[in-house]
Amino acid sequence: MGPGYEAVRLPEHLAQDAVKVLDGMFGDAVGAVAVVDGWWVFLLPVGSEPGNPGWPADAEYIRAGGQVVLPPGPGVYVVSDQPAWIRWRPDGQLFTAPLLLQLALDALSARTLEVSPRR
């Protein structure tokens, strides 16, 4: 990751649900999002790693200095199996609001627990 940003990588289904929640409640909370190897990568400002309870188990937090290959800028043609931007804001906002993303993911996890059958 670059010196000015970090990222959280989520499975596609979870990322799509989180974006729907955030778009429905906070229209401008989601910044640039890339798809890399089937995972959605949300750019976050440095220092976004939350305390307890943290990101969900199926999320990967990538600190500044970590490694993730991002696609070239928007409007550049990429081969279908290469990293690509799936969301790029015209106002140039790169970062997703980390606290709101974490809250959306927590809410989605709680909803999943609610509807899961008991054993």
C-alpha cells in the first residue's frame, strides 16, 4: 500500500452488501473500490485499523507498506482477469469512511447470525 493509505479486502458478496448499506444511509461514504482476484479492495486512510471487535474474520486489513496490486487509473482498458476499478468517484474521493464500513459490516454480520438456523 502507498504511504498515504491502507485498505481492507472483502469477499465480493460481503462487499456488495456493505456498499448497499452505506449507499442507502450515507451516499458519500464509499470511495474508490477495486476488484483484485475476486476480492473487493476498499481504500482507507492510514490508521484505520479498528480496535475491538475489529474487522470481520473474512476481511483482510492491509496496512501501509503491505502489498496489493491496484489497477491503473480509471478509463484505462484492463483485461478481464486483471485488477480493475469497480467504483471510482468523479469527485476524486479515494477513501471509504472506515468507521462506517466497519459498522455496516458489523450490522451485516449480526443479520447473518439472526437468520442462521440453530443447531
